[in-house]
Amino acid sequence: MATTTDIPEMDYEEHERTFRAFTLFTEIGVVHVLCLVLVVAIWGVKHAGGWALFGFILTMAATIVGAFSPAISWRPLAGVLVLLLLTLALV
């Protein structure tokens, strides 16, 4: 049976770093999925495949920028989300 001397101490710095990375990618993932739902809605409801493709490319580019720039994380996707909402409303 393990004694208290056999248990290593908690590495809180690593825990905090892992938690920050998890929350970063969760935020990006949620907004990314919302953008993809709007792309599918533009394609399916409005029958605007060109606009949907343009929105998909913007979504992928903004996701890559947000993933590799933790300081701005989901913010590039927010702009794409607003653009896709306007496209869905106006096209």
C-alpha cells in the first residue's frame, strides 16, 4: 500500500498551464462550431454555396490565427461570426 511519502507533490504551475490551454481551445472550439453551423445554414437555407465557401475559408483562417495567437484566442472568430450572421440575414 502506498504511504504519504510515495505520493509526489502537485505541480501547480503545470496544472495552471494545462488549464489555460484547455480553456483557450474550448473557447476557440465553441465559436468555431457556431461559425460552421452558420456556414451550413447559409448553404442550406439560402442556397448560397459561394458565400458559404467564403465563410468556411474565413472560419478556418480565423481559427488558425486564434489557435496560434493565445493573446487574441477567439476574437478573430467573433468577427467572422458577425459577418456570417449578416450574410445569413441579407443574402
